[in-house]
Amino acid sequence: MANLSGANLSGADLHGADLSDADLSDADLSDADLSDADLRAAKGVTTEQLEFDARTLEGATMPDGQLSWLYRSGLGEDGENSGPS
């Protein structure tokens, strides 16, 4: 089990990462690319937190074992909404 508690993973490219059983307590996953990541049984983080923080979870296996297809379109590289205001 990887201990990533408190890690600053903001903006990290974690595409396809095996984070199953990882401890993600207090980890900063804001704007992280978690597409196709395996988050099964990840600890210290909820599906709701991941959906709020991550840039994309497309194809990720969530902590509860469900597949996610969440992708935030309209976000620029800096994470700001690039759509019309």
C-alpha cells in the first residue's frame, strides 16, 4: 500500500496509476489527471472528493469499484474555465 497522505499531487499526471489501497488522506489532488487510474479501496478519500478535485477521472476505477466517466471539459491548462463568461 502506497502512503501518499498529505502529498501535493496538484496537477499531477496520474493517468493509469495503480493507487489501489493507497492512503490518500489529506493529499492534494486538485487538477490531477486520474484517467484510467485504479483507485479501488483507496483510503482517506471519497468518490465525491475525487469528483470535485480531479481534472479528469475518465475510465478510473473509483474507491467503491465503480468506473467513472467524469471529464471536465471547458477547463484550460491553468484550470480556469475557458468557456464564455
